[in-house]
Amino acid sequence: MKNILSLVAIILFSLNSFAQQNPTYKIEYRFVVDPKLMELSEEDLNESQKVLLAAVMMIQVFQEDDKPLAEVWGNKEFVKAQSNLSSNQFELTDKKNNIQYLVYPASTQYYKNERPENVPLALAEELENSDNELPFEFTDQTKEIAGYTCKLAKMIFEEEEAPNTPITLEVWYTEKLPSVYWGEYYYLKNIPGAALEITTMGIGISADKVAIDNSPNLFDIPDHYTQIESPLERDFLSMDPTADKEKEYFLADNRTAFLDEEKDLYGIKDSEGKIVLAPQFSYIQTFEDDMAVVIDENSYYGLIDINGKSIISPKYESLTYNPQDKTLAFTLDEKAGIMNLQGKILIPNEYEYINFFSDEGRAIATKDGKYGVIDLQNKTVVPFQYPAIVEIVENRFIVSEEDDSYSLYSLEGDKKASFDYIMYAKEKEIFIVIQNEKYGFINADGKVIIPLQYEYATPFEKGLAEVYKQGAENSVFINTKGEIVQK
């Protein structure tokens, strides 16, 4: 079971600038869960499935806002990986020199590992293969993920606890992007391209967006950071409940969580070591707006302030804070809703899933396995009839269809366009589209306004998007009319 959980966990987690002819791709990952898992009754579950479904509940908690679960940047030379489950560290990998760095911004420290293949790899140990050359079977199966045609690589193995029950690890990858590997997923080094989806037993991660990000200093460690002899924390996030807990971790300026090992509970102390809150929670999330979500011994969620005073008593199955409108998404009796900081219910818990409201006052929600959109008065704006609504942009919404294509709809339900992939271009009424691995731009009516002729294209920033044509020496910047602009 430990190995299953290691596989479905999201791993948290160069030192030169890069040229435009070596673009850096940013991949945003989200959890994916096979709907069939959710349909199993408790009587039909074996012990492995019960643990997996508990992991699913955790997944739903962490994916209730608009943030990706993990962000990975990669080019031909470097990889950077950051999990949004924890802001305490990120990981850098120098692919050319085979060096891994674990970076801790809160303490301005870093750890250098010159043999990252020695990162504990439970799966490799299971297969008694110490060099991480894992036996993948490469197939001809393909599917579209985030606008890229991906191929399937599979690996089948058995656990000691269930020697007659084979488990399949599936990796969907594209050779159009440079390989990315990190932490316990170091074995992805053996995949000839970037893994855009990794699943086993119906749970895993899948790329939600892929874009160029040539931000300066992405792979730099600041000069004032101090090198340390050993890692401060585990070098990957594990969902394995038997994993060792961190003895201390950063919560906010002048606030640190500390573990009472006898009670196996966390409390809070200040920078001088004075106890602010006695140990009483199994986990304390980092503070935001001087508030933190907490989990008690019975796995119920609540909210405390910076001084440890209770704001919302722990009684919810999940709780997620939205700093934009100061609301909380919660689940109770396995149904999701939204409340304010005083505990007043704004949207009753009658949905399987609900995200936070957009600036226009609309939120994506699900009922009976179908997606729709509601407003602040809990009125249905878009009927619950779509397989997956991935984004609302003003008076348009984007649907991921059952055939893996993407469609742009008006709020009235009129389909405006369909492509392999559609995403908002961060410019009013403009969307990036991909078809047959070529990028272009459409308007809100689905009309192509910049031809699909690019190998990649980024969203607009200050009216400019970065694009690259096959055979060109460098990428260039264009305006919303498609004209090349000198930046």
C-alpha cells in the first residue's frame, strides 16, 4: 500500500539563464480521479480501495480552488518543480550535470544532492532495480492532453501484500516537450519527453495547461542562500500516512508549527520559541491573511487565527480559504458549499464539487456527475449537463468534451468553437487554441483572429504574446492583431 500511495502522490518539487531557442515550458498539474472509484459502495471496498478513497477525499480538498496542484518548469537543461500543497520548498534539477537542489525560501537555505538517483524510490526497490532503469512498455496508443498528442507508456508490477493482483502505472507523454523529472518521480528520466499524465489504480496527476514561461532567474538560487549538509524536510510530499512527520515547518513570519511526538499533534510557537498554541491538531496549513486551516485528530477541518484562536470549529470534511472574496469552500455529509468567515452559509452544501466564485459572480459546480454554473444567489446560470467545465471567462465557458476535445460556449449554451485545446489568453475576449499541435488565437465568437501557425504561444501580458514558428531562429512577440512587436 505504501508504494501505491507513493505513486499517486504529487511530488513537491539550473542555475543558468536560458536562451529563447531553448524555451522553458511551464506545466500545471491537477489531480485526476476515475469516476468509477467514487461509485463503489463501502461494502464493495477492500482495504486498498478504502485507503485510495481516503486519498481521493484529500485530493478533493486540495483541488477546490483555482490553483494547480503542482507547477513544473522544464527545458533541455533544467527542471524546477513546486507543489502548491506546500510553499516551504521547491526542487531544481540540473539535467546536464545530474545535480538536484532542494531550496527552502523561508529559511534562505538549500541542499545540494549530486546523486539524485539515490532519492528513495519505493517502486524501484520493489522491482529490485537500483539504477532506476524501470521496465516501461511503450505502446502506440495516443490521446490529447493539454493540446498535445501523447503516447502511452505502461509498467506492470505486483505488491508484496497482493502478489496475484497486478498494478499498472500509466504514463502519457509527449516528445514535443523536454523531459521533466523530480523527487520520487526521478524515473520519468527514462521517458522520451514530458509526462503529461501519470496514473495508477484510477488516481494520479494530469497536465491542465502547458505554456512557455521564459521568466528570468527561474532556475537561480539567490547568492545569499546558505548551503546545508542535509535536507530540512522530506524531499517529496507523500500521502502515505505512515511517513515520518516533519518536526517543524514554516507557517508565517514569527509562526512555526512544531510536533509533539508523544501526542503526534502539532502546535504553534513564535520565533522566540514561545508556545502560541498547544499541540492539538494533526496538521496546520500555512497562514494566509492571518488565518490557517487546521485538521483535528478525527480528520475534521476548522479555521484558526494567527494567535491560535478558533474562528471555525473543526467539524467539516474539508475546508478551503479563498483570499479573493474572504469565503470558505466546505464539504459536509460529502456535499460541497460555501460559507463566510462568520460561518454563515452562502451556498448550501448540495453539490459534489464547487469552486470559488469568479469576479463576475459565477462558480463551476457539479451535480449527478455533470458540470454546470451557478451565481451568488445559487441560481443555475448554465445547466448541469456538461462532462467538464474547466474555465469561465466573462460570458463564455470552456468545456472539456468526452472525446478529449475542447469547446467554447456562450452562457446561453451556444457552441462557438471546438479545437484540440482551448484556454483563455489573458486578454479580453481572446483565447489560445491548438489544433494538430499548431497554436493560434480566436475571439469570443470562435473566429480565428491569428492563424494557427505557431509551435507554441503564450497568453498575452501587457498586450503581447510570445510565439515561435518552426524553423525560426528565435521566438518573437506579437500584439493582439498578430503583428510582430519589438519588446
